[in-house]
Amino acid sequence: MSADSAAPPSRVLLIANPISGGGRGAALAPALAAALQSRGVAAEVFLTAGAGDAAARAREAGDEAWDGLVAIGGDGTVNEVLNGMPDPSRPLGVLPVGTANVLALELSLPREVDAAADVICAGALYPLAIGVAAGRRFLLFVGVGVDGAIVQRVSAVRTGTLGKHKWLGPLLHTVWRWPQHRLRVTFEDGASIDDASSVLVARVKQFGGVMTLPDADRDSGELHVLIFRMRSRVRWLYHGLRATLGMLRPGRHLTIRRAQRLRIDGVAPLQIDGDHLGESPVEVHLLPRCARVFAPASRRQR
């Protein structure tokens, strides 16, 4: 995929999670609005007060004359805005203020207010294929199994804002309990793979901001399906270490396929872009339209 260009925006809506980044979201939203206004772009700030507010405001904005929406927060805020947009191909900006900021890592999106304002004002849009699972859009990944269980635990014990250190307890809790899942993955061509312990469907290379997924390519317009068969804690931790070092490869315990559509059967915790969304079974597919994200020149073409 290659970038397309739009006219520089003249009016944008900023949807901000005020508690993201340990509360920095509340301060960065008006700062970005001021930076945009100094560049001749009208900007309005909406601060969320709870879960679902970002999606609700993005939904309302579908009938309003904005040239783009800007999510200020982490990957969860971006996902919520994307899911609220009646037209998911509407220009979308991001000021990353969250924990992992995976989308920002993928597209080299700046965290500084002035640099983010420059990217938005330039008007260049990077297309990203949109996945759908359990009726929810995603730009990053869907996980069923161990990582779904970790996210489920984070959701259960979370208080206040998240930092990377707050994932350690849920990770250790999940490894200690070590849930055993038996999953089947069926692809659109009828082929299936049985006895999986975890399945990760990715649209990007980065996972959690610390691991690199092999063969994942955000420009391919495909879903990248990693099917794990590890039954032991030690083997799972070993593969996690290899992913952290960028050395994860297919083998006896890992199968990788590309697909447009698949179904994951079996009962296991489900996470979508880092949010707990119940349990499998789940169907995953791609939308015909792409999201279009304001991105710097270095990421407009590959």
C-alpha cells in the first residue's frame, strides 16, 4: 500500500483520554489544539470521562464537518475512536500518550506536540487495512489464548492508568495458573489447524511494544496468523524471549499463515488491540476499506 494525500485539514476534532500517560493526556490535548490553531487549523477538544466516550463522540462526529479526528491516548483510545467512526476511512490522527503505543511505533508517529501538529497539517494519509473480530474493528491484533488471558487479568485488576510495569503481575499470574486451551483455526480455503494453544492474528510487526512478530507486514493488506502449540510454561517463555530479541521463527511449535478470513474455535479469552472482549470462538476478517492515518513522510511509502 502507498500513501494518498488530502488537502491540509482546516478543522479537526481532538478526542483525548485525560488519564492516559499518567494524566498527561489532559494537558497535551489543549496544547495540541493550540499548536494546530497557530498553524491555521481550527481544533476542538473533547475529553473522555469513561469507557465508551471516545467511540460515542466519534460516532456523533460522523454528521459534523470535520476534516479529520485525532485520538490522544494509547492504542485503546485509537481503537475506540476507530470503532465509533461511521466512516472508518475518515482521516485519523494520533498523538500517542499510552503504554505501548504500538501504532505509533509502526508508523513513527511523533509524541511531541509540535511535531504531531506538523504531521497533521501536512495532510499526508497512510492507509492501513482494518480487521474485524467479534464485531469490533482493529488495526493491530487479535489474541486468543495466553495473551488473551493476560489481558483479561489486567482488565480484572486494573486501577487507574497503566504502565508497562503493571502488566508484570497479570503476566506472572497467568503463567502460574497456566491455562490450557485447545483451539482450531479454519481458513477461508477450508484448511484447518488443530490443537493450538494460542492464536495471534496481527496486522503489524510490533507486539506490546517489546516483541517483533516474524513475517508480519502492515502493507500486505492481509491478516498474519501465528498459531502456537506450546503446552509448557518454559516453552512459552522461551518463545516470548525469542520474540523480544526479534528471533521468533516458524517451527514445530509455531505455524504462520496469511489470510483474508479465518475462524478460531474453542473456548479461550479474547483480546482485541489490548482490550479484553470475552471469549472465542471468533471469526476474523478484513474490511474492504482502509483506515487513513496522518503519518510523517518517512512512513508514507515503503
